Amino acid sequence: MAPPLSRRFLLRAAALAATAPAISHTATGRAAAAVQEAQAVTAVPTAWSVQPFALDDVALRPGIFADKRQLMLDHARGYDVNRLLQVFRANAGLATGGAVAPGGWEGLDGEANGNLRGHYTGHFLTMLAQAYAGTGEQVFTDRIGTMIGALTEVRAALRGDPAVLSVAGRFGTAAENVRGSYRYVDLPAAVLGGAPAITLSAWVKPTHDANWARVFDFGDNNTRYLYLTARNANGVPRFAVTTGGPGGEQGLDGTAALPLGRWSHLAVTIGGGTGTLYVNGSAVARNTAMTLTPAALGTLANNWLGRSNFAADPVFAGAYDEFNVWSRALSAAEITELQGARAAEVSAGRGDLASYAFDETSGGTFADASGRGLAATLRRTWGGPSHPGFLAAYPETQFIDLESRTTSDYTKVWAPYYTAHKILRGVLDAYLATEDARALDLASGMCDWMYSRLSKLPEATLQRMWGLFSSGEFGGIVEAVCDLHSITGKAEHLALARLFDLDRLIDSCAADTDILDGLHANQHIPIFTGYLRLYDATGEARYLDAARNFWGMVVPHRMYGIGGTSTAEFWKARGVIAGTISDTDAETCCAYNMLKLSRTLFFHEQRPQYMDYYERALYNQVLGSKQDKADAEKPLVTYFIGLTPGHVRDYTPKQGTTCCEGTGMESATKYQDSVYFKAADGSALYVNLYSPSQLIWADEGVTVTQTTSFPREQGTTLTFGGAVSAFALRLRVPSWATDGFRVTVNGSAVSGTPVPGSYFTVSRTWRNGDTVKISMPFRLRVEKALDDRSLQSLFYGPINLVGRNSATSHLQLGLYRNAGLSGNLLPSLTPVSGKPLHFTLGGTEFAPFFEGTEDPTHAYFRRSEPRVILGNSDSGVTNPAKADGTTLLDEIWAGAPFAGKGALVSRVRSTVNAWVSAGLLGQTDGQTVIRTAQQATYAP
């Protein structure tokens, strides 16, 4: 998430909006209408009745959040950003400095061919921006500057024609094509000259072991061609010539793989019906029936070094030194001479058909020294960007393919606009944190490019694209574009945001029609945060209605106790919780995006349930998704959180550099973003979360220092400093705070009755030194799965307690045994000495979910109360149940809290009598239960 918008940002936005350039594109349909109507908007939307503070206005103080953040800050300081930039530089054909891409989703060898690469760099930039805002440490802004500078160079390189990347060669200089650059050398059609005999010779230094990457390929199509590959399907060099496609190939196969990172000499001779393949001067294959020569092929259309006439084959990654073509078959002795010197220096001389030394150190053409003037040209397989604002770590081809795609295939197209969002968000956050104009230029250029593509597409095409699973996913791009529009005021940018309207989703949710069953969760959650920003910019109520109703379809109907949602990344039917428990529940990105949506909804409508959810998901899933361990190479964040019995969290998921590790880096550097909000008119300060922190409210000249070890402490203290200021202090009363919420100001109790699930207001003129103390006793409670009341999760205040047990079946636990008169189940547990928030029950230790360990855990347990036990006194009577699963003990304790033992006994008597009358309990057993209740001793 971007840092909230500061006053400095507002001034900058206003100035930029005033000088926004005129509209320069022609668009059709929805895009044209939006451009015509668009107006520059204020940076903080007027629709927000409550506003956030900037990250640098709120400082974390020592506590669990600061501890978790410190681990991520160390990762942010230590990770080599050149590794992240490698895929961008490679795509632009720039030197990568030997950096190794992170791998996983960020590498060409990762899932789906690395089709999501670049996304992680955006996340990393956002993390750095938030880290800088939260700490002020120069190291973070320095790293941002390095990355923004490199991305600016990448975009400049992409804007122009490919330029040679000159490296040290076998004899002098050489031309390198970095893997991921998709570059090749295009030779003139006359290069083979129709020769009846020929020798082709090249010095190559392969850097990747992909099969079928061509050293050269001369052909018209997949039927008529002549090629040499460094590796065939068996990993060895192969030469082939054919006029009848693969089945008619006359070939030569090597005997050993070429070494990577070392120079090798390859040569092929054809003459007199014999073809010979040489590797490093040795003849490794001979074919005495090779009747085909360039003369049989004629003039060919495609004459390439490094590219295949078969589109699926990879582009050659590595360097070329000399490439020569002679109109005769050189002798073995002449081939041997080529091993020690350039062709011009040995008896063979330069190739008479073509000769390229690759001595060039700039430009994109290579001189031919054969005397025939056949200059070669460096090209990209995909041509080049359609717009100068294009910035990505891969070619524009995925964006192009998506426009005609009707089915998803992430090995071909994997969410290109999702990746564009991450990059856009990253460079925009970099600008907001550092005011580096280059970052704003990158962000604005990206949106100009996207608008130039999307505004030309028919409405039906856009709806089809955005409705595709995975391929059409676009993440939070609408929010980012709207945020950019608030800076630039460019009409095209607001128009671009509206081009991502997914009408079926918006209209269904606006009508409160639940269509989430079967949808990919994280593909859709961030869409609604963007739609809220569109509501801010346009005032169209359907955006707000859709977002509000959507939130209510997820919470609580598809929410696990920890606040997470989704199973195997998808949603199932409304109300199915127990039926979706698996090893792949609660994708971490979903929690991240639900937090963003919840806080943005709260800016519009101050419904306490939004912040109740925020606390639940933040203190449980989000904190617990980060391992409590330092690692310079990995952020150590979960992808899924398995909720099956005995599940062990995986903090190094999949192949690495996943979406959830990206959002995890962001989450851990913005823990303070929703602790405090302010009323738009300055009349109120909202305290949403109880977390050790210090707020600087510059507009009021006030500081608020929150001192607490919450949740290890059941309360907090707010100390006011600075100027005298009158405003309402609105304290969130958590929905779980049913044992009281007591507030004092300077030692005196504040009148009023705080209601759980609301805000309690203290209005006064605040002065330096004023102190507010809040006490909110925790109680132990259970939350029951919506579709199976016996499957339950355990909470102590806001904290989910998980059993640490290696069993792979649900623990069977009872909690009524020693329940207190208040209804608190805590007396049934035994505290663990010296370990706050740790308890034992039934021989199992229960600990906070937020502890990022690798212990096997049970987030859910099976409630089992087989006998009626009251005050640790066992009646020996079986605990009967109704058809819906409600037991006698459930009904008894539903009457809590009890004023005293007599009130509890009275409840037992009335409940027993009702069950006896209903035939659910025998008379004798009923009397035994009453007698047990009378004789038992109860905790308060």
C-alpha cells in the first residue's frame, strides 16, 4: 500500500494538476466519454470523512510489530537490488553486471516460464518506500534511487532500437545477447549466396543450456531451412538442412554438450555430398549422404543468428565473436587454424560470402568484412514497444496476446496487467516517498502506454479480458491509476482507470447478488479497493455499493477465524468454512488486500466492523504469516496457511518470489498505517488499534504516545503532548471486549457505557500531559465454523490460540469443565509460566497464531463435551444434544454472565426442566445435573 498522502503531497499534486498537459490521444467508447468528463481531483478524496495519517506521522515503539518489522527491514537493507533489476535490464538488452535473477516467479526458469517477472521488483520498491517513511533511514532512499535510475535506463533502452552489448571476446570484442533480451542478428537474404558448397564458422559462448536455441538459422518457414543449434534434444550440437521439414532433415549431431560460459568454436562444411560438423577443431560428425546445399534452398527470407524459424524455440543466450561464411568446404587443417586466430590471420582468410567480427561497441549494426557489404542488424524478436511509456521485465507480447485470448493459459499469458500494477505501484510509492521526478515520470509513462493500448479496444474485448482467470487478473491497478491521477490530473489517467470496469462483477455486487462461488479470491479483492477510488473520483454510487456489499459477502461468510479467506486460491459457496479446510487455505495476499479494502471502506463509512476485521486479520494471519527469523535472501512469508490439523507453515513457498512474499514485504513495513485516523475536518481522532506507537498530528500540533505491550497487556495508555487542542477522541471498543472497557482521563473515570463493536467518544480540550488509560479485560471464547458448530477456533481477546500438536486429526477438547460465572472459559486452561498468552489444555500447549514458528498447529479443534461437568465436578451424566447439535451445556452457558452461583444454579434448573419436558433428558439424570451444579465451586 502506498504511504497515505501528506500535506507536501497535496501541494505538489495541486501544482501538477494546474499544469496538466492537454489531452493528446483519440479514444472511443467509454474511454472517450471518461476523458471528456474527467477533472483533476484532490489528492485526499473529499468523499473521505475520515483520513489516514502518513506512515512517517506514526512511529512504532517496541513491541511485537516493531520486532516483526525489524526482521523485514534487515532483509530490505541487505538484499542485492541488482538481482531484482536483472530481468528488467535483460529485457532491455542492457548489461546485467553478472547479477543472478532471484529465481522462482522472478526468473525465466520459474513457474509458467517466468511470465510474472517484474512483479516482485514493484513490491520491493513499495517496501523500501514504506521502510523509508517509517524509519527515515537513508539506506532505503539510496536503494530506491538505484532502482529508479536503473528502471529509467531500461525504459530509455526499450524506446530505441537494440544496441550492441559489447563484451570481451575470444580474440577481441564480442556481442552478447543476454538471456531474456530476445535479441538476434538479422542477416541480409544474400548471405548464403546460393552456394553449392559452403563452410559456416562461429565462435560462441553460450550462457544457458536451453535445447534448440539456434546459433544460426537460415530459412523461409518450418519446411525449408538450414540451422545449427548448440543443443538438440540430447543436449549436443546439431546441424540440419532440409527442403521438406523436420522429417526430411539431413543432419549432423555432436557427441558432447558445449560448456556454458566458455568459448567454443563450431564449424560446418558441406561439399561433394559430404557434411562435417567440427567442435573446437575436431570433426565430431560426418554425413557422406548430405546432398542438400544452399543452392538447393535458394534465397531465404529469414537469415538469423540466435533465432529459430520455429517460434517455440528459445533465443540463443550468449555471445558471438567471429561468424564467417565461405563458398567452399574448408579443409580440416584450415578449420584447425581457426582455433588460434581470427580468420583474417590464417590461410582461410575472411569468409568470402560473409564475415562479421562483432568489434562494434555501440549501435545496432554489424559490418560485413567479406567485401559484399552485407551489414547485419540487431533486432528484437518482438519488435519493440507500442508506446514510449512501456516498462516491463518482459516483451509486450503478453499484453498483445491477451487482447485476442479467449481461454486462460498462464504459460502463455500470466496476468500482465497485474504485473504492470506492481511495477506502477512501486515506482509511484518511490515518488511519494522520495519526490524523485524520474519515478513519477515512469509511473505516468506506464499509464500513458496502457491507455494507448486499452482505449482502442472495443468494450466487449475489455470485458472478456478482465473476466479471464489468471490471464486477465489486474490486481490493484485501478487504485494505483487513480492515485496517479490525483497527482497528474491527466484526464487520460482517470479514463484508464475506468477501462478496468468489470461490469458483471460491479453490477452483481452493487445489487448485493453473491456471485463469488468459484471465483479466484485474490484476483477480485483488490479490484474493489480500486472501485472505491473510482467512486471518489467520479461520485458513481455503484462503485461504493459494490465494494460495501462485496466485503459483506466475504466477512464472515467466507472468512476463517484468523481473518483469511480462500481455499486453493478460490472461493467456495457462501457459509462453507469447515467444508473448505485444507492445506491450501487463506492465501496471504487475500488478507493483505482485505485489510486495504477494509480501511478504505472505513474512510467512507465509519462502521466499526471494518476495524474489528482489520484487527483480527492483522493480529493473527498477517503477523503470523511472517516467520520470526532473520534471512537476508528471503522475506520468509507464507503463501497459504493450511488449517488442517498439524499443519506446519511454509515460509519459503513454491519456488520463491511469489505474490504473497511480495505483499508480505509490504505488510511488515506498514503495520502502523491504521492505528490512528483523523476526521476530515480535524474534529476527531480515531484510535483503531492498540499498539505501542507515537502519533505526530501536525495539523493540531499534538502528539499522542501509546504505551502498551498489547496484546500481552490487556489495556493501553495514551499520553498527550504538544499544543492545547479540542477534539473528540474516539476509542474503538472491540467486539470481543464483553468483559468491560474502562476509560480514565488523568485518573478519573469517564462516564458512559462503552458498547462492544462500537467507538467510545471522549470529547474535551486536550493539554500537554493528559493521560488516558484504557482497560479491556480479555476473555476466552470460541468461534464456531458456520457449517459445523462442533468445529471451533479458540480466541483470547483478539488473539487466535492454536494448539501445537503433531496429530493429524482434530483435537477433541472440552471447555465447560471449569468455566467461570462470567462465562469466561479461561479457567479451563492452565497458563504456561513465563510465556504470556500460552496455555495448556488436554496436554497440548496453545500459543498465539501470530508467533511465526514452524510448529505443527491446530487452528481448529473438535469441540467435545461428552459429560456434564460443572465447576470441575463431573456429574457422570451424558451431555445430550438437540438435532442441530446444541448441547445441554451450550444452553446452560448461553445464559452467562451470572451474578453469582445462585443465578447459575437457577439457569441449570430451568434448562434441565425444559430438556426433561422435551424428552431430551431423563428425570433422574436431570436431578443429578442440578445437584452437581449446587455442590460445585466456580471460578469468577
